[in-house]
Amino acid sequence: MYAYIIVVLAKTVRKFRYLPHTADVAFVGYGTDLKSAMSNAALALLNTMLDLKAIEKDRSAQAAITIRESAHDYDELAWFVLQDILSKVDARKLNAFRFDVLEIKEAKGAVRLSGRLAYKKSKSDYALLSVKAVTPHNLHVRHRGKSCSITVVVDV
């Protein structure tokens, strides 16, 4: 019986959590590596903007767009990627529900990321909260042992 409980608890890993903030929305995306932490930070951003449960239930066709960014360091990369996701969702009125990081590479003093933003081709409006920007202020990528976290504040 104890082994079963341990297995169940191990599978309920927190993807993100919201932090208290006086005026804006702050959150932390967690992962076992930078790829999963970045995907989960993007999920927290999407969850702030859109009703993800309703989008998941929508039977409309799925599609995806590619996000590619390059930066000098991980903090800047996270800022660029999240701002790009925000811009695409806002400008194209995308009902996005997931961001999968495909690859992260370090080369020639830069960090590059490519990923896929999944969305539903639905005419429905699943907007919850208007996010104006992902702020670079207090945005931090932290690596600790076998875990990674990304702390983000978005301007609403």
C-alpha cells in the first residue's frame, strides 16, 4: 500500500503557482529542466489570459505555430519567449492551450529556443484577463540541482 501512495504522490508534480502581487500577476513555472520549466511558465501565462479548461473541451481542430527566440542569457530568453507567446495570442486571437519546448541550444555566446504553441481553431472567445506585457523586472530563471524554476511578473 505504501508503494502505491508514493507513486501517486510522485506523479502530482506542481507545474506552476501564482504568487501574491499588489497590482499585477506573478507566477513561478517549475520543471526538472529548463525545457519543462519554460513550458510550465508559458502554461501559467496562458492560464492567466485564457480559460484553458474550456479550450481543451472545445472540439475545434488543433493547429500550432513555431516560436523561435535567441538571447544572451536564460532570463532574457524566458522574457523573449513569453513576450512572443503573448504577442501571438493577442494579435491573432489564438485560443492557445499549450507550449512545448522542442529544443534549447547554447552556441556562440547565445541561447536559442524553439517550441510549438498549440491552439484550437475556434471562433469562441475564451479570454479571461488582458495581459499587457511580460515584464523583465524580477524575471529570474533558477537552476537548483535537478530542478528549474522561472519567476515571472506580467502587467495586467
